[in-house]
Amino acid sequence: MEFLIFLAVLAGLVFYVIGIYNKLVTLKNRFENGFAQIEVQLKRRYDLIPNLIETAKGYMAHERETLEAVTNARNQAMAGLQAAAQSPGDPALIEKLGSAEGALSGALGRLNVVMEAYPDLKANENMMQLSEELTSTENKVAFSRQAYNDAVMEYNTYKQTFPPNIVANNFGHQKDASLLEFEDSAAIQEAPKVSF
């Protein structure tokens, strides 16, 4: 009788550990899928940028430095995305991607400022369409990034609680996943200052 109770407790414990492990795997898959959604939107963004540059080249002959800065920032961001896609959640790779995306956003912002000086370019139908698509993609990137960060938080929180932390440390879930934050996101979140 005691042996049967022992076996029942042992079986219950084994099933409990299996449940924790399965939840860790589910949460990890969820944040990796979240990163895949970011990857799709960032690739779309990267594909739009060369068309934007080509359209702007004809009007902005004297702004070669600005156009080259956007191209270089795009290439660095693409390299960061490819590296991060190999190991979503890796803190160093996610930080590198966030930094590269911040630089790209800054370069695109400078391009938008320069484009203001070219009314014909702003009125160009192709440029207006590309700008609209880029804005839409930026919104999708922000939404996907939020979903990814939420999934990372859920994974990290569950993994750090007791007793899942014991199971996590023994079954390949030692490292916390990293949030994806773009360098310019702190500036965006600041409230505007108004003075009269």
C-alpha cells in the first residue's frame, strides 16, 4: 500500500515537471514566433527603402550623403536582423538589432527632413505611395515588437518563478530572452514639452 502511494506521488511529480517543461517550450515558441513576425515586417521595410531611395535620387542630386546614410543604415539593420533571427531572444544579438534599427530610423528621419525641401518630390505619386507603405509597415513593426516583448516577458516571468526555475535550469532554459527595444524608442515615449 505504501509503495502504491509512493508511486502515485512520484507519478504526480513527474507529470508536474513535464507540465512545467511543456509550458516553458510553449512560451519559448511563442516569443520566437513573435520575433518571426517582426522579421517579416522588417524585411518588408528593408525592401521598401531601395525603392524610396531610387525615387528620391532623381530629385535630390545634391543630397547623396543622406541617401548613402540611409542605404548604409539599412544594410546594417539587415545584417543585425539576420544575426538575431539565428537566435531570437539572445541579448547581444537583440541589442545589436535594436541599435541598428535605431540608426536606420534616424537616417530615415533625416531623409524625411531633407525631402521637405523638395516640393516636387513630396508631390510625386510614387513617393507618396512608398511613404504611405513605409508608414504602414512602421506601425506593423511597432505592433509586432510589442507582441514579441509581451511574449518575452511572459516567458521570462514564468521561467524565473518557483518551481519552474528549477525545471528551466535543468532542461535547457537557463538564459532569459531579451526584449527588443529600438534606440529611438525612449525619445518617442517622452511627452512633448509645450511652452507659451
